[in-house]
Amino acid sequence: MRLALNLFWITCLIVGSSRVLAGELTRLEVESILHSTPAGQSASFAGSSLAGADLHDLDFTNADLSGADLSEADLRGAKLVGSKLVGAKLPRARLNLAWIMGADFSHADLSGADLETLVVSAGLQTLPKEAATFVGANLSGAKVTARFNLADMRGANLSNLQASADMRNQSMGLIRTEFSQANLTDANFQGAALAHVNFAFAKLSRANFSGADLNQADLTGADLTDADLTGATTTRTDFTNAILQGTKGYR
């Protein structure tokens, strides 16, 4: 009987330990890792589970969050400068006011995430080294009000993106999402809300805008070679000097 009880408690301890190791990190544990990382080295949370975690205002500068599960995490105001989030899971995460200069979100899942009022540069203009990377990322259904100028977003899924400017609150000048000079080759904007969005001089060859709302968007000088505008609404959209060779659905 005593042997059976001992085996029972040993089993409980092993199972309990595995749960701690495999469980989700708490904010205190994350802070401890960040603070204990030696100067000049990068904190690593690669593959970690941080789903639903309260991480607002934490400093993840240059941290490795590749493949981490950040589903529904609160990253409002967090510093992700130079961070590596390749393949990270961020569906429905809140990144409002997060700092993303030089961050790499390649192939990350940001579906349904809040990406409003992101901090993307130290000054008024985004420098090339500050541009974030979203190659192959999934931002479908995300809510966005930010500047993605110069960003590399090749092949990104931006279908049903909610990026139209809110014209009810523009007393300080037009606040809108910007993709000027971004590389959006092969990007998918199907069904996206893009009214008043700035795409000036963006690379949009083979981009899919079918069914998108492009009313009063700025596509000045954009390269829309072989893009698909089938069913897109383009009332007062500015196509001045845009390259429209092979574009489908353009009227």
C-alpha cells in the first residue's frame, strides 16, 4: 500500500513538473527572463507559450519570439524593436501603440489582431532600417491604423483588413494607414476596407484587390502590373501615374 502511494505521488510530481515546463509563461516569468538576459545578448522566447499573457509595455527589444504562441496576448505599448517574430502566432493579439521598428513578422499569424497607432519610426519619416518585415504574414481581418512605409510585405494575406480612415475623428489632419513605397507584390487585399489609405509608389504587382473598398485611396505612382481590381470600389481613387499594365477590373 505504501509503495502504491509513493508511486502515486511521484507520478503527480512528474506530471506537475511537465505542466509547469509546458505551461504558459506568466508576466513575472517573462520580466525575469528579460531582466536576467546579459547585456549584449537577446532574450529568447522562441516556441514559448504566451497565449493571453499580459505583456503590455514590456521591452522585447531584439528578443527572439520566433514561433511563440502570443494568441490574444496584450502587447499594447510593448517594445518589439528589432525583435524576431518569424512564424509567431498572434491571432487577436493587441498591439496598439507597440514599437515595431525593424521587427520581423515574416509568416506570422496576425489574423484579427489590433494594430492601431503603431510606433514605426523615431521621427516623422520611416527610415529603411526602421521598416518592419511582414513577408508571407497573415493579417486577415486585422484592424490597422499605422504607417507601413517601405515595409516588405510580399505575399502577405491582408484580406478583409480593416484599414479605412475614420473620417469622424480627423480634426488634427488626416490620420490614415500608409503603405507608401512598401513592397506588396502578390499581396492579398481581397474584401479589405481601404478607403483613404495611402499606397503612393507602392509595389503592387499581382496584388489582389477584388471586392476591396478603395474609395479615395491614393495609388499615385503605384505599380499595379497584373493586379486584380475586379469588383473593387474606386470612387475618387487617385491612380495618377500608376502603372496599370495587365490590371484586371480597372475602369
